[in-house]
Amino acid sequence: MTDFTYKLPDSSSFLEALLVLLREKCNYTIAYWLSESKLSLTSTGTFSRYKKGKIWNAYETIADFALSRFEYLDLIKYFKEEEIELVKLRCNEVMPQDAGYEVTEVKLSISMEGEKQTRDAMQDIKKITKNLPQKMKVAVIPTDIEVKAKDMSEVYLYSYCIENSLRAFIEKIALDNYGDKYLDSLTLSKEMKDKIRKRKESTGKKKWLSARGTSDIFYLDIDDLGNLIQNNWSIFKDCFESTQWITTNIREIADCRNAIAHHGYLEENERDIIRIDFIKILKQISDTFK
């Protein structure tokens, strides 16, 4: 064909048509990855016959899919040469026959236009489940999940902060009293020692997981921290009014944390407990870090 318009199609409309075609051809994974991209079609000004193009008088065209930083980092792990060639093929199937352009190169890039560079988990879940059957989608994302997920994320945040504050506190007191080799002097139950050893071994084997923390204390659960304070009361007694006070507060936090770990839901009055315990414990241990 020689009667070309030599007019590039609108990039947004082109991307929409490309996503439709990818889904029609059952290329669902590629469609998912590219659905949040911004496409730019750019002509090189060179006829494609000088490379590997199939239309001798069509201009070479670059299809550049720009994504957020997180989307890009995920995509480059998945997109190999085979996927790139498939996208190129689908692009040329979408390209109007009278356009006079042929996609000869597909690029992936990071968006530099100030787009949101953090991943919204809920939006990501909606995107992942977009093409699922409706019944399955309802099972994965119940109507009230956004509200409940937000509520529980707040509980997790309180739990995360207080757990790690307690670990840092315990380590500071132990270092002040026993020095760098404080673990040799702390009274730890056999169960605690075994837990630390097994979790360190497991972490060593699973290189893809981040280490739990900077010391062995981070390999213990929050209820272990209460027991550790109780079993070493001589060095912690100046920080709390009684063992019962701190262990009770930690036990309440542990109960809330376990509910989160097993994907349970806490009502507002239950969520208030962890917040109040968080405030009380922080006030009690804050002087240690002055």
C-alpha cells in the first residue's frame, strides 16, 4: 500500500485498542501489566525497510510504555524478549493499515511526569481481579473490604510500632546492664532460644526475605517480650510499676496482633485497646532513650 496518511494514531486510543486486542487473544497477563502505563508512539523518521520492517515505505515507530517506578520494577522481572515481540506484533495488528507506520521497537520506561510513585494495594487488587468472574471477584473483594482493610491497617500500624519500640527498649536496657553480649546474661526460656535459632536458620535459607531486625530480640514474638521482661525483672523493675502492668498490656496487644495475623476483624472498641496500650507503654519507656 502506498496511499498512506502518515498520521500517527492518538496514543491513548491506541493503548485502549491494544489492551482490548491483548485480552481477546488471551494475553491477559500482558494486558494487566500494560493497563496502567502511558503510551507514547514516536516515529524515527526512517523507513522500516532499512531494518526488519515488513512494509517498505512505512516509518519505523517506537512504542514506549511509561509506568510508575513500582510498576516498572515489577514489569521488568516478567517481560522478556518473547513478551516484547508479542507486544510488538499486537501493536502492528492495532495500527491502522493506512497510517504508514510500523512498530519496530517496544520500550519500557519509568514515568517522569510526577505520577504517584507508591502502590495503592487496594487499587492493585482491583486491577488484578478486574477480569475475574463476578462471583469470584465478590469472594476476593467483598463490598465492605475497603473499610475493614483500612481499619485493620491502622491496628497493624500501632502493633508494628509498639512491638519494635519494645524490642529497642529491651535491647537498650540489656546493653546498658550487660554490654554487647547481653544475650548470654538474659534469662531466656528454652522455647525462646529455640525460636530464635530456628528463625535465624530459616532466614538464612530464604535469601529473598528481609532479615527481621538488627538483633536476636527481633526474632521473638510480642508475647515473648512480656515473658522476657518478667523473667529479667531485676533490670526492668525501675521502668514499670509491676510485672503485671506490663505483661497485661503486652498480652492485650498480642491478642489484637494475632487477630490481624489470622485476618480477623476488630471492632472499634477493640481497636481502641491497642491504641491506648500503645500510648501507655510509650510514655512508660520513653525516658530510657533520653
